[in-house]
Amino acid sequence: MKQLRLYFDTSIFNFALADDVPIEKAVTLKLLEEVAKGKYEVYISDVVIREINRAPQKKAINLARLINKLGAVEISIEEASFSLARKYVDAGIIPARYEDDALHIAIASVNNLDCYCKLELCTYCQVKD
């Protein structure tokens, strides 16, 4: 069976270390177990690295260790990814304030990955609105 190629944005790594949200952490750790078993191949980009480097030093080190442990493949960002991300924002598909999310999605698309993975917490009010 073919390994699915997954693009992980920074949220996946953050939730793996998030003790304050045990359900999300458990789900994320289960996914990472499946990666460790070879079911999935994980990809990241410079955007993930840049976001991780903005974290406090101790957290950034732990996130980097997790990425290395998973053997995530780092994809170079091509101009086509920047262009597609801009189109998502210009078309109103993704709000401008989430430009990095648009770039994550574009990178996964341009590189023909099987799935873009992101975890989010949202409240009932956010879903309702």
C-alpha cells in the first residue's frame, strides 16, 4: 500500500506538546504513532520552521526535536506556491490575516501532496458565527 504524503502545518507539532488540551494532544499523538509506523510520510516547509522559531526557545527546541524524530521532509517553497497563496487571499478564500495558512495550503497543493493537516481549536461561538 502506498504511503500517504501529508503536509503538516505547525499546529500538529504544537498540539503534540500541548498539555492544556488533552483530547487534541491524544488525537495528535495517535497520528504521530501512525507516522512512526510508516503509514504516512510527513512534509513541512520553511513556513513551519519560521513559525517554530518564533516560539519561546525551550518550546522551539522541543518542536524541532519532534520534527527531526518524525523524519519530516522539508520542502523548498517555489514561486508557484507564493503565487497560489496570493490567489487564495485575493479571491477571499483565505483571509489576508491568515496568509501563512494560505501558503501552507498552496505548498501542499503545488507539491501534489495527498493531504494538508492542521488542527484548530474553536469555540461554539466561532463555529456558529
